[in-house]
Amino acid sequence: MAQRILALELAQDRVEAALAERAWSSFALLGTYQSERAEDEPNLAPAIGRLLSKTGAPDLVISAMPGELVAKRLLTLPFSDRRKLEQAVPFALEEHLPFSIEEAVVAYLPLLRDGKNSLVLAALARREDLRAHLDLLAEAGLDPKTVTLSSLALSALINRARNGNGAASHLLVEFEHGRTSVVLLDNGVPRALRTLPVGLDPAHDDAQHAENSAGAIIAAVRQTMLSHSAEPGSTDIIISGPAASSSEVRDRFSRELAAPIHGVEDLDTSALLGRGGHEWIRQASCVAMLLGEMPNQPVPLLNLRVGEFNFQGRTGDLTPFYTSGLIAIGLAVLIVLHVILGIVTNVHHKRMLNREIAAAVAPVIPGVAGEQAEHVLAARLAAARKRLGLLGGSGGPASPLDTLLLLSRALPAGIGVDIDELNLDDTGLKIAGKADSYATIEQLRKALSATHRLSDVQVSEEGQAENHKVVFHLSAGIKDISTE
């Protein structure tokens, strides 16, 4: 099940809407709708309810504030940092307001960055007007994620559809009942925005009123083009709205503005909206607002839901993202299986290697597991070397027999020393005994120090024993004969 997105535009006596369906990587326009207010209805809430009975409950809503309720300014600011822009835009607008900035909701949309400078479109609306707009939609059970300007969205639709074809600039004239929006774009960037307090709707206007309204709109369009150096022929004029299909309106605008007039239906929007056809032309601005929720490269929309009016609801059903979620889960499962398979393979290889090691060492150390073979072999070799050393083998310290022979040769003949205990191990030589005098002990130390096999000879006395003998302890290190 895909996500259904509804775009609404509220006029004085009717509601216009466009419904789209968004999936993970697709976007299609389902249809456009209109619902008029009955004479006995106090507001548009019942008309919205009748429209919802046709579209069904949407997952996400976008709405447009009436252009005459929103003041718009193009500002060039000497920085591009978002935080600085949020702080500077309200102050830059304050001098243009007939009321306190505290009474307004301010939003902005970055349009162009030139070095450190930023061109932004700033918009503001009275808090009470925005609150009334949201309350009216809430009465119909709707909470819009975005509250924007339809004329800006429509200009973005035209810019995407033209994709560099035609003139470098174009001027959009959107006719509505009671108002007309004029947007001049240069290479896709808005350069002028106006909302005129006159509209053009052949279905509701008499001939004289339509004549007067058309004249006022043509004069405003000409003034807009002249004030921005847009010469005839260099700018494409595109019209939209109920009066756009009137051949009389097109002929008059083309004649008096000396420029060809194009309709929104002349644009190829199949790549954007999923299908062709002109049944949506009357609600083109609503269709354009849907571009802000496209799954790929959505159009940035100005959003007046900021600050205390920030959207707190859900952004809609998450089912459009089930496919991407399932793909991600599938990839995660494959990664886990790959890791587990690698671990199992390594464990199997280790077991096979241990078996081969155990088989190789079995003749020497029977009954030893492969993973313990290295430690057991190292211990056995150390013990063998020690035993070999004690037996007088080569490649290590001198054997006990060699050391005893060395002592017998080193001791002076007739020296008055009685040896009670002699220890010889890896740590060295230790002798405990008695001597006739302290001088005898010193003679013994010097004699042993003079040998080439003993090192660091140390002697300590413990006093006299019976028969006036001196008790002593001697220790010495044994040099490794393999290094000689």
C-alpha cells in the first residue's frame, strides 16, 4: 500500500485539490478535484468534507495560504549560514511591515548562493491568519504538514517541466477568482512576485468585470516585465487557472503584451507526474505542490509551519518504505550469514589443523590435543635442556661435575674451610660452611672470583661457631660455557 498525498488550495467559495500516490521509487498523480461551498455554509469545512469523501483519507496533506495574505520579499544577505539566515530574515523584513514582527510568522526559502551571499525568498503572514487557516482544516479533520504558496510551487513545476527549453526566463500568470499571482523567473530563480487583488474567472465574472480585470492584470504584467528589464520575446509567458483555457483571454494577452502565450497544458509533465493528459490543468497549482513530496529530488517548498505552528503529526503511512526496509533487512541477513559461514569455516579448518598436529606429535607425546601440542612440546624441551645441562651436555651452563672439578682446582691447598652444604642449579652456586678465620673466608672469595667460570662471588658471615670457627655463606653465578 502506497502513501496518498493530498494538496489543497482554498479559494473564496471553493476548494481545489490534487491527489498523488507515492511509493518507494515512484510517484503518480491520481486525480484532481473541486468542491464548492453551498450558500448556507459558514465556511469551507463542509466543502472539504465532501471532497474527502471522493479522495478518501490522505496520509499526508499540503495546503496553500491565499497569496493576498502573505507578504513576500526577495532578500540578498551577505552570508549563507542557516542559523544566521534564520536570525537575519525577520529583521530584514521588519521595516516593510505595518505591524510588529511579533504578530507575524516568518519563513524563508534559499534560492541562490553566490559566494558568501545568499538570495532568499522571505514570506510572512499574520499569526491570526495562519491560525485561522489551520483551524479551518482541523475542523475538517486535516493537519497539513506544509503550508506554502501555490504560485511558487507552480513556477517550480514549470521550471522542472521545461528543463532548459525555451527562453531563459518565463513569467507565470495564475488566474484565480478574486486574485491573480504573477511570478517572474530568470533561469529558474524568482526575480519578482506579486499578488494582484483582481482575478479572472469566466465562469463567475460578467463581461464587463472580465474586461476590467483583464486590463488591470495586463498592465501589472507589463509593469513587472519592464521593471526587471524583460524585453518582449525574451520571456515566455505562461498562464494558468480557470481563464487559461479561454481563447479570448489568450488572444488579448498575446496581442497587448506582444508575446506568445503558453498554457500549462503545453508542458510535458509525464516524467514528473507519471502520466500525461490535461484534466489537471485547472488545479495545476495543487498538482505543483505535490512535487514537494516526490521520492526523488523533491521540490523545496516554502513552509509557514514554523515556531509555535510547527507540524507535530505523522508524516504519513510508512508502508511506501516497506520495500526499501525489506531490502535492507535482506542485506543485513546476508551479511550475518556470510559472517557466520566464515566463522564456521575457520573453526572447521582449525579442527582439521589440530588433528594433523596431534597426529604429527603422537609418536612423541601420545594423547595430547592439537591445540595443546605447542605448549606441551615447549615444556618438554625446557625440561630436556635442564636435564641435559645437569648431565653435562653442551650448549648450556657447566655441568655439576665440571663445577666441582673447578672448585677443587680453585681452592688453595690446605685452606681451612669446612663445606657443610653445596647447592648447584640454574640460579648458580651456593655454599654454606665454616672457616678458620675471616681472612680465610676472604682468601676463599678471591680464589673463586679468579676463576673464569664463576661471576659475582658474594660472601656473608654469620659470626663465630664452636671451636672458634666463622660461619659463612657464599653465592656465585655460573657463566654459560657455550658463549666461550
